[in-house]
Amino acid sequence: MQDPMPRLAVVARRLLSAIKGFEKAILGQVEAVTEATEAAKASQSVPPEVIVRAELTLPHGVEIRKSGTDALFDRKYQRRTLWVAWLTFAALIAYASISGWQLCEMRIATKATQDAAGAAQSAAVTARTAVEASANQFRQDERPYVWAYPVAGPNNGVLPTIGENIYIRVDFKNSGRTPATNLAPTQSRTIVGPKNEARRQAREFVAEYPMTNGTVFPPEVIGTAPTGYGPKLTDTILGNIKNGSWEVYVVGAVRYRDVFQPSISPYETIYCFSFQPIGLPFGGCDWGGDSVK
């Protein structure tokens, strides 16, 4: 809706034009009356062939009166002028009242239109937000969830025999409702060393994914991450692991996408597991190294 100020300017210009029109009409009537008066005076004047020469001296205080015809004509002229003035004034009042009423109605209509537009926009935003929330919730409910977990050997054995490389196998499984696409696991990294140094390296792990498009990974399917080997096991390392001065960790990550559109940033599962020499073979990292995003 347009701003009411230009409409007000148009009303002002129309009002000024009407005033000028009335002014021209009044001037026209004045000229007509003047011409009629001059004609009447000419009809009463002395014929041109009769020349009268006289000298007239009027004493002070002598009042000169108009003729009856002139007085009557003046009264009629004044009444006409008064009527024209009153009609002009009434027309101006009527025009101003109508214009003011139109302006008021226009403002009311403009406000109503603006309110309706605001309500429609708010409703559209609310509807769009509800649709987006519903779509996001559906995506979260139906998306793939890839979890990683360590795997022990026979009889829950983890450490190899003396002279072989230390490693921990890591498998992953899609526990979601839809396939994962572009799935790409990193090579797992086995960290073996003094407790503080091993923990530092595990905390500072940064995923480096292979330069491939990945694979499709259906629900309930199990895969194995490429295994990264640690140092060879020696009697000294085995003794340090058993007394707790050394620790063993395996870290890695899996990146994947879902099948829905529009496409969003990939999901990522980062894992960190520690070898426990006593009790259960594996535990989590104390600093919360596991995450599924």
C-alpha cells in the first residue's frame, strides 16, 4: 500500500485549483457588471452633437449621491458577489470534508492491509518453521547411526604373543533405519606408551579420511576399520602394561551421509578405546573420546 502523503499532496493541489477557478469566475462577473454599468451611463449621457460648457463649483460638505439606477445595480452586484463568496466557501468546506474523510478511510484501509500482511507473513513463518521442524525430526528418526566397538580375540585376548605387533581390531555397525552412504572409515591407530604420553596422543587424534567417495552401508551390517598396528610386544612392554605405567589405546573415526534431501554435512563417529589388563578387556577413554555426530 502506498504512503498516504502523496494522496494528501494531490488533495491540496486540487483544492488550490478549485480556489483559482472560483477566483476567475468572480473576476469575470466583476468585469461583466463593470461593462453593464458603463453602458448604462453612456445611454444617459448628453448626445455628442450637444456640447454644454459650464463651470461648476461645489462647496465643501456637499454630498454627491448616485443615481437610483446606479445604486440598484451596485446592490445587485454586492448581493451576487456575496452569494458567490458564500457558495465558494461552502464548496471549499464540502471539498475539504470529503477529502479528509477519504484520507481517513485510506489510512484505516492501509492499516488494515498492513495488519493483514503482517499476520499472513507471521502465519507463513510459523508454517515454514513447523514444516522444517517436522522434516528435521523425521530425518533424525530415520537417519543411519554408525557405531564403533573394539573386538577381542579368542578367550578375550587382546595382546599378541611376544615379538608380534600390538593392535586392536575395531568393527562398526549401522544401527539406524536407513542406509549410510559415502561411508569412509579412517585407519585405526594403536597407541602404546607411557601413560601420560599415550593419553596425550589419544586426545590429540585428528581424523584423516581416504580420498574416496565411500560405500553404501545398509542397516544391521557390520564392517571392520582398516587396522593400524602398534609396536612389537616385548617382555618389558608387557610388564609395563601390566603394572599400569604404560597404556594401550585405539582411536579412529568413520564419516558417512544419509539418503535424504537436501544434502547436509556428513555425520561422523569418533571412537577411542583403552585396553584394560585386569577385568574386562576394553574401556572408554577417561576424557570422553567417543562421539557420534
